Amino acid sequence: MAATNRVFVAVIGAGGVGKAFLSQLEALSKRRPTPKLSLCYISTSKRALFSDDYSSIGIDNAIQELTNSDKAPMVLPRLADYLVAAPSKVILVDNTSSQDVADTYPLFLSRGISIVTPNKKAFSGSYKLWQDIFTAAATSGAKVYHESSVGAGLPVISTLKDLVETGDEVTKIEGVFSGTMSFLFNSFAPVEGSGGQWSAEVTKAKELGYTEPDPRDDLNGLDVARKLTILARLAGLPIESPTSFPVQSLIPKELDSVSSGDEFLQRLPEFDSQMEETKAEAQKQGKVVRFVGSIDVATKAVKVGLEMFDRSHPIAALKGSDNIINFYTKRYGASPLIIQGSGAGGEVTAMGVTSDLIKVLSQIS
């Protein structure tokens, strides 16, 4: 088979998203035999699987082989050298949330290696990294797609890009950007009924796997702030970082420095009254409280935190761990363009990554 009919895929990260992606990649390679997709490299933080002659790794048993491998992952500049020397075009799939990997995107892109990733840190880090990533891609012609960095598999980034690139004027973006926060507030302050105690709902969310191992990593609001940073930049605002605008943390100050997530959950009931007061105030006004992010493009105001909504508002009516993103634009007028659905989970996040891979394939092969 001619090298031009083959595209190499290198994968970093084999956790929940990584495993789901490999399953989807295997199905994709069967559905679309041309170009032939060859997995030439896969790694976790401790192990790697690759060969000097770029022999294709069987996608169906890559995880098992990786588990048994005694090879260490290549340092990232060495990996760039390895991929550049491949006998055909290469797409790097970063399924991690690593800042170290994100920081090397400009290197890979400048050497012609396209990237698809759900890694938020690459696009919400310093504004200089953002500029370096897209400058490197524009200069070399390599592609970079990151749909799953906001809203998992929901078409949030592609929709915003389409609005901007077709000349619409985006005036405001508002929504619930965290599946964890969505689940928590739909349980704690439902539209119907009184809901549960805040600390009990946080504990339940952790037991169900909705939160990070330490729930403070969700409750500090920074995950939402990273997503807003990405969208604000795509809308044309040069946001410096996720800490350069107001972000409300739901961690009581007294629990900020406790030693572990478990200790945090043990002590959280001491502070339930604070959240109960917020809920009661909203109920008094016939409203519910939700944790939202908003971008006012005209005033360049970006913020994350608690807000009250009428019970009939689409943001109030969310179910489960769904996300909702409202785009207010000149064309759409008073009725926003609404994207809603599951915004978390390995399968839907991997779907966004696979969809991006297909986009890159259509452009480079």
C-alpha cells in the first residue's frame, strides 16, 4: 500500500477517554478503509508501545499490549522527532489533561504534526500558548482541533466557530458548563420539590463518579473558568487566563486547606447552612439557583458563579448532568441558539475526539 494511502495515529493517554477513543478508532478504521489508519504509538505516563519501523499496532488489543510493555514513554521532543520521521502523515491524539503535553503543542504543530485533543489546558493556559499553538499550525499547515475541550461531545466549539467565521456577531454566551455542577444543583435545588442537603448531594455525586477524586477540584469553579476562557478567546476576547476574571468558589474558606478530599467531605455538613440560605433566597423569589458561566462580548465581562433563574428558564429545567450553552447573536436575535445534552463521560468525550480526527483526515489525506 502506498504511503499516501496511510495515516499514522499516535495516542497519548489510555484512561477512560483514551480507551473509549481506541474503541471508536477501531470501528472507524473498519468503516473507512481509506486512508488506512495505523496506530504507530500509544503511551501512558509510565509505559509506551511503538516500534522503530512504525509497524502497525493492533487497535483491538493495544491496551493489553501496552500493559505488558516494558518500554518507557518517549520524552516529548523525542516523540516529535519519531513522528516527523514516519513514512506518512501523522495525527497526534492527546487524551490527557496534562499541561506538559499541552505546552509542547507548538513544537508538534510547527513540525507538521496535526493534533486532536480534549485537553483544556492547552487552550485555556496562558494567552501566549494559545497564540503559539495557532501560529504554529497556520505556519506549517498542520491542523489542530479541540471540540471536546468544552462540552465533551456537544458541538459547542464548532458552532461558535461557524457563527464567528460566517460573520455573525456573538453578543453573549451563557450556560451550565459542568456536568458535575449540573447534577449537584438539579439535586440540591430542583424546580419541583425541596431537594437534598448540600453536603449529602456532594457526597452522592462523588460516589456516583460525577466529581473528581477530590470534589474541591470541581467546586472551586476553575473547570468552568477554563471552558469560558476557551470560548471567550474564540469569540475574539484576549482573555489572559482562567484566573483573570471573577470565579466564585463553593469551597468554604475554612475547608480550602484541609488535607484530603475525604476530610473535606466529612466536614462539609458544618457549612450546609450557607448554601441553604442561598437556596431559600431563590425560593422566596420563585426562582432556583444554578452554577453558570457567562461571557458578555460587548463589555468583555466574563464570570463564573451562582445565579438565580426563573423556574421556566431553560437553564433551570436541566436534567441529570446535562450541559446547556446559549449563544446570543445578532442573527438569532432575542431567541438564543441553544446546545444541550450530556457534557461529560468517556464515550461522548471520545466521540468529540473521533469527530475531530475525521475532520483532520478529510483535510490532510
